[in-house]
Amino acid sequence: MAADQERQSPAVDPVAAANERFQCPPLQSRIFLNSVPKCGTVLLKNILLMFIPWAQHYRWFITESKCPERLSAMKGDRYKFFVGHMNHTPVTSEILKNFKHILIIRDPYAHVLSSRISTLVSILLTIG
């Protein structure tokens, strides 16, 4: 649990530290920032977090495989801003029916290029 608390600490996260300098009005609606991987999800999340109270941001990434474990946080009232990669299925549709959605769409060519570069960098780092 100490690692969870450390990750959520504004002293450790520069976005959280910057967020504390602003007076952000609380979110009234639940928001889900959704995209496919390598489409700028983290960049847009960090930009939006400058306008969203840090306490309302669920800090863990949501994916379909992680959905059952994180469903309680998505149903509760504490958090209003979630980020992840979810396809449209009957299960995810039911989970997200009361959310406002921000869907990031990227040029397919740029997406493929970004994915390939990321894979190449991972391979090169593994080789050493």
C-alpha cells in the first residue's frame, strides 16, 4: 500500500504538484478519457489534469482486462475522471453509460509509426 500512496503523492508526481497551484472547480460529471494505445492519451490526460481537482482523478489506468478490479472505483462517488483504453462491448457500455466520453482519434499512419518506433526502442533497450 505504501507504493500506492507514494505514487499518488504530489511530491512524487509533477502534474499533481502543478495542479495544487490552481483552484480547480470540482467536476460535476464523470469523464472517461479513452483511446487506443499510442494515441496521446497520457499527454491529453496531463493537460486536462491542470483543470481537474487532483482528488477527483482516479490514478490507475483502466483497461478491459483490469475493469473487474477497478469497477468499484468507477461506480463510487469519490472519483470523477478516469483514463484508459476500452473497446465498445456490452460490458463496457454498461459500465460507462453514465460517463461523458472524450475519445482520442489519431491518424492511422502516425499511430502505426508510433507503435513500431516504440517496439523498436523496447528491443534496442533489451539488447543493451
